[in-house]
Amino acid sequence: MNGLRNSTRKFSQKSPTQRFLSILGLAMFAFYFTLGMLIIFWTGFPIEIDPTYKKLFGILLIVYSFMRFARLWQNNFRQ
């Protein structure tokens, strides 16, 4: 419980620029994750790509989004 309180306090003590960059990082995580899911599951995708490559590219985007999220978590909530 104390660790959660410290990380919350650390987040609230950030400058407005750092807070904006944290929110932007979260938005980019959501963007890459959503784009990866769309590429994998969108049947009427406007660009003709082999289904195997389409799935691989979508998985690559999802993995990249989680790497960004892990780095964001490490930079913002590490004690």
C-alpha cells in the first residue's frame, strides 16, 4: 500500500511537461495497440497484403506497443 502511495505522489509531483509526455506516451501505446488489432482483424483492409504478413505486422505493432508501455511504466512508476 505504501508503494502505491509513493508512486501516486511521484506522479502528482511531475511538471506539466512531464505529465503531458506521460499522457502522450499512454496515447501512443493505445494507438499502436489499436492499429495492430485493426490490421489483424479488419477483413476489408484497403491494402492488399498476404494474410500471413498482415498478421505478422499486426503482432509486431502490438509487441511494440507493449514495449512502449513497459518503458513508460518503468520511467513513471519505478520507485
